[in-house]
Amino acid sequence: MKQRKLLWILITLFTAALIFSGDWSSGVMAKEKEKLTTLTGTFRMVGNVPFAEVVFTSDEGKSYSVIGETKDVLAKLQAKKIKIKGYLKEHNGRYTKKTIKLVELTVIYTEQ
């Protein structure tokens, strides 16, 4: 009887640990994955209102979701060549999502 009770407690604790462990790429460990980088490319809006988000597409063709800035400000910079500096971070989960938190932004030129 005691062995069954102990086994039941261990299974419950193990299940709770799995449920509440969450994504290890967030929180303290995420700081290790962030790196300051400089990229050139363009901004574009992706998705439908009210779920639209600003995406930065680098000259190499890689896309990064932009965090830390308002959509309205960045939407006005679409179709302009931009040089940005920011913290690049990969969120691993079901789908890998790359984000960049802007630190510095420079408009290189405007396409006509």
C-alpha cells in the first residue's frame, strides 16, 4: 500500500514538473542566446489587422519579427533600405521564430 502511494506521488510530481517546466529558451537562459548584430534590409507588414506584425527582411533573405517598437512607426519605413542594430534571438518551439529587438535604426535610402 505504501509503495503504491509513493509511486502515485512520484508520478504526480513528475507530471507536474513536465507541465510547469515550460520553454527553456525563455527567461534566464534566453539571455545567453541573444546576440547584438547589425543587418541591412527592409521592413514589411505581415498578416491581417489587428494581428499584423512588422517583419524585417535582411538582404540575405532571412526574416525577423521586430519587437520593442510600435507598428505605426515602422510601417512608415516600408520599401526603404534600412540598417538596423539589435539583439537577435531564436525562439525554439513547435516552429522556430527569429526576433530582433531594435537598438539603432538608420535609413540608408528610399526607393522611388
